[in-house]
Amino acid sequence: QQQVKQSPQSLIVQKGGIPIINCAYENTAFDYFPWYQQFPGKGPALLIAIRPDVSEKKEGRFTISFNKSAKQFSLHIMDSQPGDSATYFCAASAETSGSRLTFGEGTQLTVNP
Amino acid sequence: DSGVTQTPKHLITATGQRVTLRCSPRSGDLSVYWYQQSLDQGLQFLIQYYNGEERAKGNILERFSAQQFPDLHSELNLSSLELGDSALYFCASSVNPENSPLHFGNGTRLTVT
């Protein structure tokens, strides 16, 4: 099964809040889990990525938490800003399938001032 | 700027017609991927090329075809267009086909009337 399930579909937070976006996968061969950020009229841009040998990765205000046994991973955005308002996609790939990604359905995040 | 260039940005055409979308990968990237993004289907993998050779196929219709040229640019050909083919088409590139990050262009918005 190649699906990646993402929730919520949309999320509204106030500036400074910590939005959390969750993803779950079924394929145990997946070994690379990136998050992409997409602004209107632009292509998805790689934000942060994790491999299953670690449970957490931080880059600036963005943190990925990874739970291998539950087959779940999540994105946390610390001190969110209105400029973070975008659509966020989780994705996964397996070494056996090369670099091609299976994407979640996307989460539209709105950060109010 | 991801370094991946897609042309044209917008394309409006009629049902039954044929169009060609073009992609230039990032300098040094040998692998090219095509994705379709529609409102109800999210980002769907279509096809992957590596150094001129087809590497993997996803949910690509028989009416669609692609190729990667010796200079590594790629073209996606869509024929016998239907209303349902209206979508954003993204090209992405990576250094190699084995689990290296994908970098996306800004897409071509295709509208079939």
C-alpha cells in the first residue's frame, strides 16, 4: 500500500501558536519522509526531512517528530507567523522505489496576525 | 528559486488538442519527475526519467507521454485532451534516482476548455 494519509485538511492558528500536522503511512519500506511547503502559484518547496533512524529533527522553527512503531510522523511549527500561511504536504519514499515521492493530501495552514 | 524551470506557466487549450510541457532540471540533476496536481487528487506521480531513460511510471494515462533529452531537459506530451486533464503539472529534479531530495519547478497550469 503506497498511501500517505495527512490531517487535518485545514488549520487556522493565531500568530505565535504551534500548528501540528500529522501524517500516517502503511508501507513499511518507506525510509525517507520530507515535508514540503507550497505557496499559491508556486511549486512545492522542500522544508525539512527525516529518516527513520531518528525520532526528531529540528530546523529553525520547524520540527519533525517520527514514530516508527506507529508509522506516523508530524510537523510542528514553533512561533508561527502569518508568512507561514501556506499548504503543507507530507511525503514518503522508499529506497526500493528511488526518489519518487508519495504525497499526503495537503494541509492548508492559515496563521492569523 | 529551486533552479527547476518549467514552461509555459499557463496553457489554455480545447478538448481533443495536444500540448507539450517543458522542464529544465537543476544544474547537475540527472533525474526528472513529472507530477500532476489537481484539487481532488493532490500531487500524483506520473513518470520518472534518469539520464535519458525511463525509470518508473505512476498514474500516467496512455494519452500522455514523456521523454528526457540528451541535454537532460524533459517534455511531457498530453494528447486528446479532456476537461479532466485540467490541472497543475509539476516537474521536479534530483541528483540521482536513489533517495535524493526532489526540487520542484513552479508548474504549468493547464486549462482544457
